[in-house]
Amino acid sequence: MDNYKLFLTVLVSLFSLLSFVSWVANGDSISSSSSCTQTPYPQICTSFVTSNPLVTSKGFRDVALTVTMNQAQLAHNHISAMDLSSFDQPAKAAWVDCVELSNDTVSQLNRVLLSNSWEDTQTWLSAAVANHQTCQNGFMELNSASFMSSLPSILLSDFSKLLSNSLAVNKQQAASTLSGSKQPGGGARRLLSDGFPSWVSAADRKLLQSTTVASQAANIVVAADGSGNYKTISQALSASAKLRSGTSRFVIYVKKGTYKENVEITKKMKNIMLIGDGIGATIVTGSKNVQDGSTTFRSATVAAVGDGFIAKAMTFQNTAGPQKHQAVAFRSGSDQSVFYQCSFQGYQDTLYVHSQRQFYRNCDIYGTVDFIFGDAAVVFQNCNIYVRKPMSNQKNTITAQGRSDPNENTGISIHNCKITAASDLKAVQSSYKTYLGRPWKEYSRTVVMKTYLDTLIDPAGWLEWSGNFALTTLYYGEYSNTGSGSSTSGRVKWKGYHIMTTSDAQKFTVANFLGGGSWIGAAGVPYTSGL
């Protein structure tokens, strides 16, 4: 094992050195030490990036990202080859998550190096940060923190700082090369004439606009009663790998019925669309939870990682109940994923918006504690958010956003929605306090705009996570909300809380926060680009 690690270390060092030699040979001649002073962790930058003092400003960014990617690959190799003989079952469960997440981080960083789009690269770097945090979360929530010392030291310390530096360097370069309407997140994008964003294909629009889904429109039909091609969604997904060519849109029609299975749309399953017969008709249900030994990440009834995922007219449940604590109904780490006319039902941690760009329209979300949480860049539009009755000693918190670095382009934007009590809470809502959110991580960012807030919302609006943690670094905002719970006169007085101006609010619209949302229109989902 030691010889293997030494070999990997030498290999990565040689690769990095060759990269530096290549840039120097091309005549690059600006010192990178001055560039390192602009990063959050200049000492780490100097140690890893400035092995050669002569790189151009463009070369500096590329070298910084290449070094980070190489270290990510080294960390993944170390994790994959670990000796687990001393690990108990919960620690092994957390380790499995780390293997998957570290592999995804390598993929994200590789495509950062191949892209010139600021919005894309900052999204993918932010996803790498989310992966790193999630790996560690698994050990902590399963009371296996003592096993974290067995993880590669690079993963626990230096790597998170390299990621933070890469985010900062990438953002700085974008700021120096873009101006005016080309600034990141600036300027409205073109909508198609039918009101859909340009990134939703004509075929996808037809599927999403259709009030009924004919079997012949689907590549595969799933039916619990045996009248389709397969009886389970998982079987259909496995078959899709053999039936499709390339990464064109692949439609799986899931007929009405209850599907008791845990479903995973893997990284290789790109542009999958699941279409059901409607909320309450097509139901996917599971009950995995942290109390019974799953990590939060792995507890999801359905998880989508493959990019371009779309779901329409389906219900996703986790029926573990409030006493089981963290129990996810749906987790999305799918970039440019879209959810239309879907229902997400659980209690604590119902909907895990884990990472990357996501859009939810005309959806219902049910839960109690932190039930919309994660570190994606996500917009909820025209959705119903139903707060359920929690356990007797609990407070309801609708969101728990997980932004841990100030340069991440992530956050939760709730736009033109309705927040009210579910039927089980309505009669007793005065006995429980309900808040719009609390800060899971230091730079937590959530805004609520033009949304109806019912009487259940506590006058303070927002809740602390732990003492003064994150209260000056978070960004929580409200804009032009209505309803008896919308008054801001009694709201928290934190430095990070904002009663937003119109200009502030526009930053969190689809046009600006999701890069214009052209991919939403391509999926055939109606959406509002601006406020």
C-alpha cells in the first residue's frame, strides 16, 4: 500500500511539473506568487501551485485548477484503496459515499479544465465543494467521526483549501475578462416564442406540455401491473443503457401505481426523463433513514446524478416518519435538472438539492425540519410548500442551505410560491414554531420572493443553527412577499438578513441565478425569467 501511494504521489508531481514546464516553454513570464496573494489560502497556493515562478495570468488559473484536479485524483485513489478492516458498518456506509463523491469531484474538475464558460465552471467547482462536505457529513451523522482520521490527510485539510482557491481564481479571471451585460449572471437571456427557455428542446416541450402521455411517446413503459415493458423503474433504467445510443433524450413512462424501490439515475444516465400519470397516481416510495444506518446522502428514495434529468407528474416519498430524523425522498445532483408537477413527501430532509443547477415548477414539497436542503443553485417557482406536524420537541425549518464558500454560485431561491400548513399541522400550528430557514453552513444563502406566507411563519422569520454561527456571513433575503406571515417588522436583526430591493431580488431570478435558464425551456417547462 505504501509503495502504491508513493508511486501515485510521484506520478502526480511529475504531471504537475510537466504542466509547468510546458507553460514556461511557451514563453509565459509573469510571477504567480502575486496571484497567490489574491487567494483565500495563499500559503497552500504557494506550496502547491508556484513550483515554477513563471506563469501567465491565464496559465496561473489553469495551473491552479490542474493541481487541484490532480490532488482530487490522488485523494480518490487513496480512498478507493483504503483498508477497511477496522471500519464498523456505519463507517463503511460513509466510506461508500466518499468513493462515489470523490470520483464525481474528479469528473467535475476535469470538465472545468475543458470549459471556457464561467457559469458552468463555477457551478462544477461548487459541486466539488458540496461533494467534499458531503463525504465528511456522512461520517459525522452516523457517529463515525473517529474513523475520519483514516481518510487521506489531503482530503481532510489541504484539498478543501485548494478547492476554495480554485473557486476564487476562477471567479477573479471571469471578473477581469467579462464586462457589462456579459458579467456572470448579468443580462436577460432569450426566451422562445412559446414562453419556454431556449435550452428546452422542441420534443421535450411537447412532452411536458402534453396533458396525457401516450405509451408510444416513451422509449420504455414501466407498469407495476405488468402491462408495460418492465415492472420497476430500476429495471427500465438498466435497460436504457442498452437500448439508447449516445445521450439523446430518453423517456421512461411510469404508469400509475405504487413503486416500492430505491432508484438511482447514475452519472452515465444523461438526459433521462421520467413521466408519470400525475401527483398521487404514480408514486415511488421508500423508507431509508439515518436512524436505521443509512447516510442522509444514501437515504434518498430516488437519486438523480446524470445531467439533464427531468421528472414530470410523479410523487416521490420517504415514509420513514419524523421519529427517524433524516430521510430523503428525492436527491438531485443532476446539472440542469427540471421537476414539473411533482410532489416530494417526507418529514426531515425531504428534498436534497445536493448540487449544481436545478429548477422546480408547479411542485408540492412536504416536510418538517430542514426539508429543502443542500448546496445547489436552485429556483422553486409556482410551488406549494406544505409544512407538516413535527415531533413534539421540534421546530419546523423549511430550508437549510449548505453553501460553505463565499465564491460558490449556489443558493435557494423561492419565487412566487405558497407556504402554508399541511392538513396535519393546520389544527395545531399555534403549538409549533415554523421558520423559513436556518444556516446549515457558514455562507448559507436563501431568498423568498413574491411568495405567499401563511400565519404559521414565526415573526422572526429565520432561526439560528447554533448560537452566532454564520449570522454575519449568511445571506437571507425577502422581497415583496404577501400573506399574514410576511410582515418583516419582527424579523431577525442579523447582519446577513436583508429586506431586498428590486435590484437585489433580480439577482435570484431564473435569468440571472440559473444562467438564463435556457436549459429549462429546452425541457418544455414554462417558467418566469425575471421577477
